[in-house]
Amino acid sequence: MVKIEAVIKPFVLDAVKEALHEVGVTGLTVTDVKGFGRQKGHKEIYRGAEYLVEFQPKTKIETVVPDHLVDQVVNAIQKAARTGKIGDGKIFVYPLSQVIRIRTGETGETAI
């Protein structure tokens, strides 16, 4: 089992969600986050005053999938989230040693 986290632009969330559904992902956690990478923020002018926006709004999605779906899920996220512009995001893949469904006590892939 693998946990996949992706930090993406907020406006591509619906496309990513649909792409993940098509490859068989049944569960997803979504969090609104802020951060920066190479783009390092930008300057904006509001009511005549200039200020630096250091953190960009992003969306983090998390899902746990069986090993055989990892490549399909990563490819689906890449394809749906890619705009070709700076700040498209990152995908992180982590191995999991255990998953437990709290309600039933199921473990492993049956708990996904």
C-alpha cells in the first residue's frame, strides 16, 4: 500500500478528482494549504500600497492505494493537474506499513 500526496493548484481539483475516480480511487482527503516553491510569491498592489504575497494558495490531496495502482494514480494526477506553468505542484509517494479501519478493525488493503 502507498500513500500519495499531491499539492496542486486549486482550480484543477475537479479535473484531478474526476481523473482519480476513472482509475479506481475510491477515497480522497482534500485540504486547502498555502506554500511556495521556486516561484517565491509575488508583489501585488492593493489600494495604492504594494505588498508581497509570499505564500500561494494550493490544494493538497491525499489518498491511499494498493501498490498496483500507484503508476496509474500518479499519471492521472500529472495529466489532470498540469497547466505547463510554474507552480503546477508536486506529487509525493510514501510506502505504508499498516492501514486500519477504525469502525471495523479491518487491516491492510481491505481497510482502504
